[in-house]
Amino acid sequence: MSSSPCVGGEIEPSKTQPAIDTGEGEVGSAAKTAEMTQKRERFSEPDLDTVKRIKVADDADHVDYDEFRNALLLGEADFTFTRAFATMFDRPITASEYGSAADLCSRYHEDDEVKFTSSMASLAAIPNVSNVLASLNCRILGQDVVPCQRFNSVSSKFQDCSFWPDVSDKFSLIIFNFPHTDQNGKASRLVRALFKQLRICVDDGRLPSDFTLEMRLREFNEREGGWTKHRAAYCHEEAAAESSFTPVGKYPDDLRRWQELGYEHTMTKRDAKIRGLTGSVWRWRPSNNKEG
Ligand SMILES: C[S@@+](CC[C@H](N)C(=O)[O-])C[C@H]1O[C@@H](n2cnc3c(N)ncnc32)[C@H](O)[C@@H]1O
């Protein structure tokens, strides 16, 4: 892949990326594991050149979750991805959103407290959903104290809490789908801040040095001088390299899989419409040393 120039602000609706059919049919799980290992090895060089050369994996089926002990989901908005994810990931999930409980109630439940409480209660009742959090800001995850709100299934209310002390097991997977904000430089600054904060957490041991960050990121093609260029608004490759994260995989759009399980993409702007959303799946791990 060539260098990905950053374009600021909102991005245009993306064009549909064709699904690639390898025609290989079903493979046994041992063969699949060996293939995954090979694939990971191919993606494990830490320098920025490698970041720019990372290849798209052959098919989205390779985005699997067998290796992870637990997961933290960031910026979940209406939690439809959480519900979809919980149907196929049977280990503990901490699901979070940046907006406060009041924001969530107003934005996704028409300010109807009863509907909101019942939705949060049903989410928290999913056996492997261990925490439902609001007001969790990924820009401050590396601070000593990270305030947030936790849904209490007994009182059916969100209560103020502090994020890290309540984490019983270190996260082996963190997912943030379509990070975006209306504030300050929008997506690229948010992504840069996320990598920086996660780097702090790895360095001080709050996150394991082999944890995986997964993000679904919108991409679109742009005609430039007769060439179709692939651009992304997040500057994620640069942000990852700056905080010493190594790409370990890039996979084609897998949204249909989640949409079939009930996921509905949520836009930052209330009335924004999105046509033909596609989202490549990116995975990173911390590089072994910061100079990586
Ligand atoms: C485009 S929406 C995507 C929502 C959801 N992940 C999805 O795929 O439908 C962007 C999300 O990023 C969240 N967000 C914005 N700033 C954030 C921050 N500082 N920390 C955590 N999440 C943030 C927003 O609240 C919103 O839920």
C-alpha cells in the first residue's frame, strides 16, 4: 500500500469494496490456525515502511476472536455492536460509550427513561457482558484516574466509578469501530490520542504488552491524476507508528456479518446519512520497544 495521505474532517461516503472469494471453501481448524500464524508473522515487522506495505488479508473470515480472553469495546454509541459481538464472543466483554448516561438516553432512546433503563438492563443481563460503561473517554485512558459511569444491574442506574481499578483482568482485545468526533480535528486526532493513551497503559502494565487493538475504519477511493487513490481520514498508520504499535492484520469489510447479528452503524452527527459504508478491519499490537 502506498503512503496514505491524511485528509481532515468528514469523509465522503465510501465506495463498496468488493468481497474477495478465495474459492478455497472450508478449511480445518488446525490448517486455519497455521495459516493465521503465518499471516501474523508476515505482518509483524515494526517499522513505518512495513506499516505502509501491509497487505489486505484474503477474506474477512480470518477476523476471528478465538485467541482473546476478554474484550473492551470503546465508543459503542447505541451498543448494537456489543449485542452482535456477544452472540459470538463468549468471554467477558466490557462495553463502553463516551457519552454520558443522560446523553445515551436522549440520543438513542428519545429521552424515555423507561426504554433506556430496560435497554441497558437487557444489555447488562447478557451473561458475558460484564460491564456496561458510559462517559468513558479514550483520550484520557492513560491518566491515573479515569472517571466513568457503570450500569448497576441491581439499582438499574448508572453510578460514578473509576475505570482501571474496576478492571479485574487485563484486556487482551480492545475494539473501537469508526472512531469519530465532532470536536477538535475530528477522527485523526482522536485516533492519535487513542494510540498515545494505550501506549501509556502498556508501558505502565495496565495493558498486556501483547494486547490487540482492532478498529474498523472507513476508507474511500479518490481519483487523482488518473489514478484511484485509497485514502483514509484517520492518519492511523502514522498515529500507530508514532506510539510504537505494529500492524498485525488488515482485513476487508466484514460489516455484513455484524449487521446480520443486529449491528447498526451510528454516526456522530444525529442526522447524518451514510451510503455504502465499508470499513476495513485493522489490527495492531504494541511493538516490543518504543523505538520499534
Ligand atoms: C461514528 S460513531 C461510531 C459508533 C459505533 N462505534 C459504531 O460503529 O456504530 C463514533 C463514536 O466515537 C465515540 N467517541 C468520540 N469521542 C470519543 C472519545 N474521546 N472516547 C471514546 N469514544 C469517543 C462517539 O461517542 C461515538 O460513539
